[in-house]
Amino acid sequence: MNEFLNVLPIDIKQNIREAVEQIAAEPGTKVFYFDGKKINSKETFLKQAAEAMDFPTYFGANWDAFDECITDLTWCPAERYVILYDHADIFAQADPTQYQIALDIFNSAKEYWEANNISFKFLVINK
């Protein structure tokens, strides 16, 4: 019976990263990586978002400014946007209300971009 329990360990994160790398290799695709190990508050989220997405210097570091920038992206035009948010659970547990605001803005941005025929994918990885 034990021979049936010999399962190879699968690194799901590695598989996701490989899939994202394949997507990123496609022409017209821009991938942004959010390192959630550095995010535990609204302030650290907005700082990481600005760095990861190379927001313009005028970015105001508040939710309205984030919403505005994520639905602009003229500084990095693409046919498809992919955001990979690693360790999102840290922010979600530290400040659930602010984390939900971030998710709401991502969902709103997805609707905006897809209404303009541009793919916008937001992938969350926990732990």
C-alpha cells in the first residue's frame, strides 16, 4: 500500500512562475511582480505597486492615485497585462479592509481594460 503513497512533491509556485514566464514571453505582454513579503499595510502596498509598475513620479500614494495609474499605464503600453501578487495573504491578514480595497481596485481595473479589449490578469499566490 505504501508504494501508492510515493508522490513526487510539486512546487506549485514554481509551476505558476513558469507559466507566467511563458505568458511574459508572448509579444505585447507586460508582467508586474508584487513581492507580498514587503507588503503588510496600505502604505507598503502602494509603495510596492508604484515600484513594481514603475508609476510616474506624480503618483500620490493613495487609493485614488493607484486607481488612476492602474487604469492609465501609458508609460508601459501593452496588449496584455499580468500582475503576479506573491504572498498576498500577509497583507490580507494584517489589514483585511485595506486589502479588500486593493482587490476592488484590481477588479475595477480588469473591467476597464477588458472593456477596451486589453487583457488584464491578476494572479494571487498565498504562502
